[in-house]
Amino acid sequence: MSAKIINNNGKILISDNAVATIAGISAMETYGIVGMAAKNATDGIFELLSFKNLTKGIRVNSNEKGVNIDIHVIIQFGINISVVSENLIEKVRFNVENQTGLKVLDINLFVQGIRVNE
């Protein structure tokens, strides 16, 4: 599905994939985020996605009122999850609204794992 903006010059359609890409890049720029997570359907294990597969960890649902975004991430060990989550949500909301003109209705953040450096 796509989000639709109608103005005097015509219609603008913004795909959910474009919104997911903006959200993914914004998430990866947030301190404490190691990467996006995708669930392996066969065994239920979450895996760390590479930078080119960011949108697989994000689900965007758009409607006439705006967009809802679900983000699945992996966080670095030792970082305050609450603070990182708040920063990520603010950054994603700002960038999506600023770059697309769409209203972000809801952002759901799912911390799927914690990476420990050895």
C-alpha cells in the first residue's frame, strides 16, 4: 500500500518501502542500535540484518490519516534501552515526517536482542 498526498498540482504516492527505508536509516544512525532484526521463519530465531536489508526489520502500514511503523532492532549491551528507544522513536518520527510530509501516527519498537562484544 502507498501513502497518498493530494495537492493543487496533483497526487503524490509514497510507497511503504520508501518510508521503511527512511525509518531504517534513521534507526541505524541512533546511538546504541547495532542493527535491524528479522525473524527466521523456519526456526523462530532473530538475525542481524546487513545495511542493505534494513527494510526487512520494519513494517509500515499507511492509511488516509498517516503511517504506523513497527521497528525490530538489536541493541548494544550496556546501553540504557529506554533512552535508546526514546531517541530512536523521536529520530524516526522527525525524519519520516520531515522528508515525506506524512503524519506518523504510531511507532512500535521491538527490541529483539542484545549484542555483546567480546
